[in-house]
Amino acid sequence: MKRLVVVTLALGFLVGASALTFAANDELDFTLVNKTGVELAAVFISPSHKDDWGDNVISKPLATDYQIAITFPPKAKSALWDIRIEDAAGNFKYWTGLDLTVINTLTLDYDAATDKATATWK
């Protein structure tokens, strides 16, 4: 499992307005869009060099076709990041080696017929 070091600060993962007690790390902040066709029960984000995922960073399930602002604390630093999503049944998909400094919007898709998960960003 991957360990989530700084992300355990809750990262300000709230749908809608967020009352953060720390300044954002604009370099890593992004919007996560769920286009998987299933409700996400958990989202984990970890620096790629860590060995476990750590804690779920969403406070409530993220419905398909919805998005959430992902905000990092100022001390969050890593060249590359990994993201893992899970549905309520515990099925999961993950993406590794994402350079969040160049990603503003990350859209996650899933094709159930082929069991293929993809991610696109801008």
C-alpha cells in the first residue's frame, strides 16, 4: 500500500466551498472529474515514491459526472503523484506517475465492457 504523507492533512477535499486553514499549494492543486460511470467511495493520492496509499481524502462519495477541487497544503512536494479510486464494492483502479504541476483538470473514465480505465487532463 502507498503511504500518504502530507495528504493526511485532509487536503481540503470538500465539494463546493472549502474553508481551509492553510494556504493552497497552487502548483499541485487540480480538479478531479468523475466520468467513470460509478460513484467513487474513496480517493487516495500519494507521492509516487511512497510505499502505501494512506487515508481516503474525500469526505463523502463522489457521484459520476461530478467533480471535486483537490487542494494541497503548502508543504506538499513531489515530482510525481499516484491516484487510486475505489467504488463501494472495493473495486479499484489507479494511475501512477502523474505530474500534477501540469494538470489543472484530471478526468477519470472507465469502460466497463473492456474493464479499461483512462485518465485525461488539461
